[in-house]
Amino acid sequence: MATHAELAARLLRDAAFFFRTVAEQNPVLKDQMEENATVFEQVANMVEADPLGHLPDGE
């Protein structure tokens, strides 16, 4: 059975894949979609590594 954090990380990675697919199909949006994908993957990594972690103030 998956934890909430594992599910969240999987959903974030699926969203990153979606953004990359949109980027491949739409050159006008490519840079923004790639940036979105990268952010979603970074958050997925954070959720997996430290599910209860806190962001520094101002983030």
C-alpha cells in the first residue's frame, strides 16, 4: 500500500511527464513547460526524501 507521500510524488512525476509532452508538441510553450516539469520533479524528490520537511522562510 502506498503512502500519501508516495502517491503525491507519483502524481507530481506524472504531471512533469505531461508538461514535457506538451513541450514536445508545442514549441511556443516549450521553455515554460520544461520549467514546470523540472519544478514538479524537484518537489517530487523533496516529498520522497523528506515527506514532513519544511521549506525555508520566504520559499
